[in-house]
Amino acid sequence: MTSVRFSLNGESAEVDVEPRELLLDTLRDRLAAKGAHAGCEQGACGACTVLVDGSGVRSCLMFTVQASGTEVRTIEGVGSPGALHPIQQALSQHHGLQCGFCTPGMVLTALELFETDPHPSRDRIEEWMSGNLCRCTGYVNIVSALESLAGTGEAPS
Amino acid sequence: MKPPRFDYVAVRSVAEATEALAQTEDARILAGGQSLVPLMNLRLARPRLLVDVNGVRDLVGFGGRNGTLRFGAMCRHRFLETDPLVHQKAPIFAETAALIGHVHIRNRGTLGGSIAHADPVAELPALLVALDGRVIASGTGRERAIPAAELFAGPFTTSLDPTELLTAVEVPAHTDGDGGAFSEFVRRHGDFATAGVAVIVHRDASGTCESLRIAGCGLGPTPVDLSAAGEFLLGESELGDGAARELGKRVAAASDPPGDVHGSKDYRRDLAAVLAADAVRRAWQKAGAARRDPGG
Amino acid sequence: MSVAAPPRAPAQTGTRRHEDTRLLCGRGEYLGDVQRPDLKHIAILRSPLAHARIRDVDVSGAMTVPGVIGVFTGAELAADTGEFSHHLPMIPTLRQITWSVLATDKARFVGEPVAAVVADSRYIAEDALELIEVDYEELPAVSDAKAGLEAEAPLLYEDWGDNVFLYMPGAHGDVEAAFADADGELRERFTHHRVSGLPMEGHGALGEFDPSTGRLEMHVSTQVPHTLRTVISDITGLSEAKIRVVAPDMGGGFGNKAHFMREEALVAVLAMRVRHPVVWQQDRTENLLAGLHSREQVHEVEVAYRNDGRVLGLRANFVVDVGSPELYILGCAPAIVTTGVVPNCYDLQDYAFELRCVATNKCPMGGYRGYGQPQGIFLMERVLDLVGERLDIDPVTMRRRNMIPDEPRPYVTATGAVLDTGSFDEQLSELLEAADYDAACGARDEARAEGRLVGVGIAQMVEPTAPNIHALAGRFGGYEMAMLTVQPDGRVNVAVGTKSQGQGHETIYAKVAADVLGISPDDVAVSDGDTAALPYGIGTWGSRSAVMGGGAVIKAARQVRDKMAAIAAGLLEAPADQIEASDGFFRLGEAAIPFGQIAAAAYLHTFLLPPGMDPGLSVVVGYDPGNTSPFPDERGKLNVAATYSTAAAAAVVEVDPATGVVTVSDLTIVHDCGTVIDRVLLDGQIHGAVAQAVGQTFFEEIHYDENGQPQTSTLLDYMIPAFGDVVRPRIVHRETPSELIGGFRGAGEGAIIVTPAALAAAVHDALAPLGVPITQANLSPSRLRELLRAHSTA
Ligand SMILES: Cc1cc2nc3c(=O)[nH]c(=O)nc-3n(C[C@H](O)[C@H](O)[C@H](O)COP(=O)(O)OP(=O)(O)OC[C@H]3O[C@@H](n4cnc5c(N)ncnc54)[C@H](O)[C@@H]3O)c2cc1C
Ligand code: FES
Ligand code: FES
């Protein structure tokens, strides 16, 4: 067991874990950050996306020991039921989520996109988001939601 | 789908890394983890010790000296894709790195990891072959250079010793008259390529083709050197549409790709023809443009 | 009146759906989020061989791993648990089999569960799996239906003598006469490949057993919690009164979760054995190997037609690879549906078929959005285009000549479907207009002149919705239940027996209930998926939720509203039928009593109730429109559907002949699901179904090698569409209300049923200059290149 400390959504977290424990499992099972989901554990779906030191990673491909000393941000640190983040609001308004399983990963990936480029084109949105799979929405309304925030698409209805 | 047990050490220097590798059987380097961890989750890889080199400063960075460009093994794909200096000095690396996976894969995945992993469909190993580059490998107390031509031994197999750390990648510096292009076919944006072709052309001041190197991914058990297919273009100063297509045909004929769920042998050959023609057109044009516009 | 109207619920932060806030904040409770103190984890050892006799399973090594609570084999568990069966003894040509939660004597596909470990963590459980030693005697495998039908084929069940799991013939009308009258005959073979519904969250179950009360509580990611309770009762021997099944938030289902997985029952059995809460979560590899697969079929058809384009008769031979047959509801069910929908919206009464469902050493086949219909529709739509091509009659004319006329309704199809639809003719006209069909054809001709392979294709479908599953499951009829309670404060709770997997039922049902009660949907809280909240329910599948669940909710709301109106009538001293409920009041002309005050009267100030009226405002209703049949009649005709939806699609594509890549440049869907409850949510269903249609046509294929070894066990090998593969359909809604409560016809599947046929038609049209006909559903780049290559060398 190794003791690992990192910051989780601005608060310090400390856990004792085996080196093999995936960050995804630590977040979900030890730190009650259940918004990161296991969609594949093969690095292929993006449902487990979190931000580590501001950049998006797949928490199913990172061992918790590797997060030592970092700042981890999860969906729990993005918006709250009383104060949704604009990305969350846009997704709801455009009906960009159905089952919601992919949604936290989508929100975090989009967050990093808008930090990198506040006015992404549709192509850029699709390229940037390409690692996040959704089986419900056909992506149509997710793209519309993000375009509305980019100021390149139609405004939310 | 959870990884088996292993020991873990985060090292700070190349020496610490090589020592750790030497001391434990079945020790493995952990770089970006974007290939190794999925395999561990599937229990297809089960190292006893993971040597995490993410904190080794000497393995990052990029610079040029004596006509050679040197990349630290831990250069992330995303760094190659976005760094202005890389764009200027090694534009083909920026172009190629942008083709790898999705942004979050590129945030973590590394140049050294991709080459050491030696996936036959990966882009960077093919690029290394096309550029006729080499890698620097460190064992305890020794260092050697392995040319690309001697590095890739089979699918997911290199001539690196298990106790060696790949520390750097070296390629000839980009010069006036060089033009490179990487064309690939992916089913969806960010997928591993079904097939890909890198073409590196050098044209002299008059526009004549002096050298032309070609390598493919997804076209054989390793990245394959297909340069021989382009010999007929040496000494030419124009590249007509017919010549580009002819190159495509020759590349397709010269490659012996595997068949799998992503495409049959024949399908990959079909792609090789299309991709090689596209890559040579783009590389040829860039080589000409580079002449007129040094720096570009 | 002294009771104040209740304050409005706090604003839902402006979200479109009631469920959005928690899902957006990562606070949904999916199966993997359900926490229990002392929860133990199950990992399942799965057969690495496609076909093998299990001689011995040695678990002693696994038992020694620290943190392991128990290791269980099939033989051990079979000794004292019930068995699965298909519950269809009435079908004489179906092989009657039983099976257990784990394989006992034989493993029949790679991924079949053989043993299970319960441990402190999934990590440890998987460590222990590696130490279980199974002595397998490997047997030759049957890798597809054709191989399975060969005389010398290895047998999955030796006592059958062959591998035919189900043989089902059907003969309607006079096919021989139709062929005798025909001007020409077309023979064709259509193929459909294997895909998976692939919800982003796999299957999973958590079980807790309390020995002191004998109660079992299960959380299961299932579309059918109540019927699953019945099955869990079969297997565990517990009374249904002692079992509660809760389906929490679900990360998709798409029909894959409308079957009863043996792993779900395994969790129940293990919970009772180890006396700890236990959880099994299917990981992605398990999901791809042993979740469910769908669609794989081969059709051989003979068509009798007249020179004016009329299709007179059709004979079809369906050969279906159902994989291992050990799945309840049986994997033949979608294929049976295929045979039923073939006539589609065309006036074809002379139709005969033979269906052979062949057991093979592959993952069980099961339901996936569309449930056998995409294949049946593909057949008929391709036939019309191919016959039309022979006769030089364009696709639109072919359809108009064969279409079921507008009158009469109902129209009874060859297979017994009692169609209550709107006009197919008008629907087609609307499609052509919305798609600007003539212009698209003109643009195609111009592109063709430039040497580009552009094509336009159309397709239509009629979909039996809200079906009665009895004929396929041996029980569970065509009805739904709902409970509606108005609380003393005027807020409303609705519980319903359907189960949302992302469709937004909390929002939809709130709206339909609120409309009846004359209140705001924000004051209605909907829950689904809990067997403790409602006596029974049939779940969500078959586009049934709006029709059946919506119908039940409306029925319940009407009953409660009528009672409240009676209370209001008493207070206002007027007849109840003059009272109206609207905007939160019960009104009689100018006089109005707030909804909440009536609610308070019913519970808190019961002296205000009319004499003899019982207190309380809560009803449980069952709703069965009563127009479906549980069994085929003596002529083999069966109307399973409570009503019918229709749709039509037009696609424009371009094929890159060098790479085989097809670009869908335009897609129009005209859709008639009766009364539309929420246009935006409905469009979302269509977007998702279109994406899945695009996926199965151009991206997805489950591969096995000739030894039955699966080749697609990760999401890098099994490719579902991603961003960038988006097709934005143009959607037109026709609203032809059904005669059922609410006027609904059912939605969710139409677009995946009709789109593959339209895409195939468009690709066929694009390749017309090369003369390469499309008779396969798989149009992935490599498959299309294969076709082009074969054609150019032929
Ligand atoms: C969804 C997804 C999509 C992807 N798409 C692509 C793609 O399109 N193209 C592509 O090329 N790759 C793709 N990848 C893989 C990705 O590029 C990996 O980053 C890369 O292949 C390996 O780099 P890494 O740094 O992650 O290495 P790791 O996964 O850390 O290691 C890989 C192997 O190399 C060894 N190794 C790593 N570094 C060294 C070193 N310095 N010295 C010696 N041995 C070393 C490790 O021990 C291990 O055996 C994808 C991955 C995923 C999950
Ligand atoms: S769970 Fe991590 S990428 Fe799918
Ligand atoms: S909303 Fe269900 S997977 Fe995206």
C-alpha cells in the first residue's frame, strides 16, 4: 500500500492504495467522486475523463500513485445542481444528453476545449471531442450545444 | 478488467531507471501508459515492476545539433503537435503527432513509448523509418544508438533490451528542399490507422528529386521501408498525376499487409495505393515550396 | 377555505428534462454507483473455448487468495437453484432446453460463464479467477449457421441430432398461385451481419439478502425490473413477495437489457449464499463477448412480380445464427419478428416462409433496438428496388404501385398485423417533398456525369409497437401499470412499470400526468424501475413506453382527477362533470379551488369530502388496450401490436470507390408516432437511432474466426460511430393519433428500422453506373471495397 496525496476539486485528498489501483476506481470507490464512469477501461470511450493539472486524461489509464501531488478535477468540481456550468446548461437546453453516462466526460473534455479555444468551429469541436463516445444522442445535440457556446452556432432555444 | 499486482517506482533520472530495470526481471517502463495500461487492464501484460519515468527531466525536450534533431523520449504527442519550435524545425513530426488518437491520448502518450511499443499500425515508428532516424538506448552504464532499420523486429517487438531505456530519438535535421507528408486512413477520427504512408522528399534548388523515402504503417508486421518503390522518381523534377498514381501502385505491390477486423490484406493494399499517391503529392509540393519559402 | 395553495417547486435551474440536473452533475445513480457497506465483488470465469466439455473445475487455488470469500462452480450452484427455460412448450418445433446460472457440462461459446469468485474487490476477484483450473475437452465448433446446418456439423446438443433450435414455417395467402400468375421472378440473397447494441454502461447487478427476513433486494441495470423479479423467483425459489428489484439510472439499454441474463440470477444466488451484498458489473470485454449480439441473418427470397411492378408473391427462407440458445427471452424472437414484418406497408397477401434458427458456438443473439425489423424491412425495400430496376420502374412508382391503400383501416396484413396507420401515400409524398427528392436525383445525375458515385435511396416502414410479448416469452402480456398519488400538499408522485434508459421518462410522464391534472409538470415526480412501488410492469422495449406507460399514467391521472373533481363539486355544490381542472385549479366558471386545497381535503380535512367518499388520492391502474393476441391463430396469424408507427427515409450518399468510404450527405426522416409529447426529446430518439443505423451499416461488425474465437473484444476493434460521423437528419413529424389513450403510436425505433434500408438503396443507386447491386446490410469501407473488387475481377 502506498499513501498518495493529491488535490481533488480544490480539497486535499489522501488515500492508501496498491500501486495497481486505477485513478478511476480510487475516485469512485474511495473518494465518492462517482461522476467518472467506467465505459470500457480500455482507453477507448472517454467516460472516465478527468482533468489532471488542467489537462484531460483517461482515469482508467492512470494509476492513482501517478496522481501524487497533482490537482485533479472531476465533474463534481464543475457545477452544482443549484449552479450549473454554462456547458452543462447548454447540454440540457439542447438536449445533448440522454442516459447521461457519457455526459460527465463530455463536460470535462469540452471544458478543456473552451479553455484552449473559446470559439471553436464545428470541425474543431468534432475533432477535439472525438475521443468521447456516446451511444444515445448521435452527437447531434452535443455539437449544437457546444456550438452555441462557441458563438458559432445557433443560440440555445 | 483490472490490472494484476505489480511494484511501482517513480524514478528521477535515467540512471535510476536503468538500475531499476536491471534489478528486477519483468520490469517495464511506464511512460504515457496509453498502450501499456490497457494491456495491463486486460491482463495481457503483467510486469512485476513498473518504472515510472514521467518525472525524469532529462527525457523531455527537443533541440538540434550538428545536422541532427534530438527529441527526448518523454516528448508527449501533444507537445509535438503544438510546440512552435517543433512546427518550425520538424513540421512532419507536428503533422504526424496530430494524427495520433484523441487529444487526451496525446496529452499523455509519448514519442518514446510509441516507438518502444512498436505497434505495426502506429504512426511515429513509421515516421522514424521514413526519416531514417535512430533511437538512443541506455542500459546501466552504457548507451547505444539503434538505427530505425535495426530497431523494429516484429509486431510489438524491438531490438531494445528489456533492461534498456529509450532516452531519445534522433533524426536528420529538416533542411531546405525537404518536404514530408503523412497520409493515413482511419475509420473514425483518432483511430489507429488501418494503413498509413509517410513520404519524405528532398528536392534540390532546381526542383529535382534527390531523395525520396517512404515508410508505411499497417502495411506489414512492423513499420515497413517502402523507399524502393519510389526510386523511379529520383532525378525527376515534375510529379504528374500519373506518376503519383504509379507510385501508389508500386507501394501497394511492395507491401504485404496483414488482414484483420479492420481490413483484409487486399483492402490495406488498396489503401496503400491511395495514401502513397496522396502523400507523395503533398510531400513533393512542400519540398518545392520549402525551396521558395525557407522556414516553411 | 383556509388551506393555502402550495408554493411552486424550486425552479429546476432551467433544465430541459427533470433528470438532467443530476446526470449533468455526475450525481446520477447508475448500478456502479450503488454503495453498500461491506459490498463484495463478483468476477466471472468465462470459457476461452467456443465449444468444450467441462470435465472438471478446480477452485482450490483460487480459494487461497486473501480477500476471497467464495468460489463457485456451475455444478455446485446447479444443485440447489432453479433452471432457466424458454417457457414455450407450446411450440413443438422449438427445442426445449433448460440451463443454469453457470455452465455445467459444456461451454458453448467463448465468454460463457463457467465459475464465479466473490472477493473484497474486483481486483482480488480477478486475481483469483486466474487460479481456477478448468479441465476442458475441446470440441469442434460451429462458427455460423451455414456450417451448423451441414450434415457432419458438430452438435451443440448431441440429443437434438442437428443444430436447428427452431424451425418455423409460415404460409399466408396462395403463393403458388401468385407465382403462376407472375410475369417474372426474382431470386436474391440478403445478408445481415452481427452487431451489438452496446449501451455505454454494460449489464450489472447488485444483490443483498437478509436471512432474518428472507428478503432479497436486487439492483439491476435492466429494462424489465418486474418481469426480472419473476425470473429471479424461478431461479432462487423465493416468493416474489420477498424479492424487490430496483433498476437505477441506466447508461442505455437498447433492447440488450430487455433479456434476463444468467449473470443477473447468479448475483441473486450468490447474495443468498455469501450473506454479503455482492455486485457484478459487466466490463466491456465481457459485454462484447457475452453481452448480446444481434441482427445476423441470411435471407433467400423468391419474388413473383408483374410487369407493371406489382409484387404478387414472396417466398423467403430465413437462416438465422442465434448463437448459444441459452438466453431467456429466446434469441429467436427478433428473427420471428423479421418474418412477420416482411410485407411492410405493401399490399402483399401471398407470402410464405421458412425460418431456421441455428444454434452456433457464438454469443447468444438477442434484442437490439429494431428487434428483427430492420432486416425484414431491408428485404422488402430491396426487393422493390431490384424488381423496379429490372422493369425500369423508378423506386417511387414501385412503392406507390404496391402500397397498402388508405382505405380501409384497419388493414390486416398477410401475417395478421392489424394496421391502424395513417396514409402511406401521403407519407411518401411528404418525404419526397421534405427531401427535395427530384432535385436530389437531378444533382445525382449531374454528379454521375462527372464520374462521381452519388446515389439517392428511399425506404419506408410500418412498425408494430407496444407488442404483446406473450407469444415469445410464454408469459408477460401487452399491458402496463402505473400508480399515481396526489400528496396532501398537492404534489404528485407517479410510479410506472416501464424503465427509462435515457429516454427522459421522468419528463415525459410528468407532462402527460400534469396535462390531465391541470398542474405544472414540475409538480409531478416520476419514478420507475422499482418493483416495491408498483405491483407489476412490463418494462421498456418495443417502443411501448409512451403507448403503454403513457396510457397507464393518463388513465391513473384521469381517475384521480375525477375524484378530485367530485370533491370540488361537493364544495362548489355543482355536478362533477361541470368541473374543469386547469392551471392548478378546479374551476366552475369564475369559482376556483386550488388543486392543493382539494388534496388537503382528501387527507387532512376529510370532513370536507362528499359523504361516503374514501379519503386519499391514490390509484394503481393496469392498462391493456385489449387488441393484441397472446398466441397465433390456427392460420398462424398474429397481431402482437397495440398500434403501429410508420416512417419513411430518404438518403443521399457518395461512395469513394478507392477507399470504399460512403459519405451520407443528406438524410430525411418522416416519422409518424401519433401524438407527440415532446418534440425535442423525440428528435433526440431519432438522432440516436440514426446514429446506430449509420453505425451498423458503415462501422460496426462483430467478428469471429472459423473456430468461434471472437475478434472484437475492445471498443477499438468494435467501432461505434463517434463525433465526426454524425449525420444530422432532417425530421418531419406527421401526427396521426392512434385510437388508444393519448393517441400515441410509440417511438424510439422507427429510425433504426427504416434508415439501413434507405442507406443501402442509396449506395445501390450510387453504384448503379458500375452495376454492383447491394444485397448486404454491411456497407463498411472494407466490405464495400471487397464487393467492388469482386465485381471488377468478375
Ligand atoms: C484510444 C487510443 C487511441 C490511440 N490511437 C493511437 C494512434 O492513432 N496512433 C498511435 O500511434 N497510437 C495510438 N494510441 C497509443 C498511444 O499513442 C500511446 O501513447 C503510444 O503507443 C505509447 O506511448 P506511451 O507513452 O503511452 O507508452 P506506454 O503505454 O507507457 O508504454 C508502451 C510500451 O513501451 C514501453 N516504453 C515506454 N517508454 C519507454 C522508454 N522510454 N524506453 C523503453 N520502453 C518504453 C513500455 O514499457 C511499454 O511496453 C492510442 C491509444 C489509445 C488508448
Ligand atoms: S473507461 Fe476510460 S476510456 Fe473508457
Ligand atoms: S447520453 Fe447515453 S451514452 Fe451519451
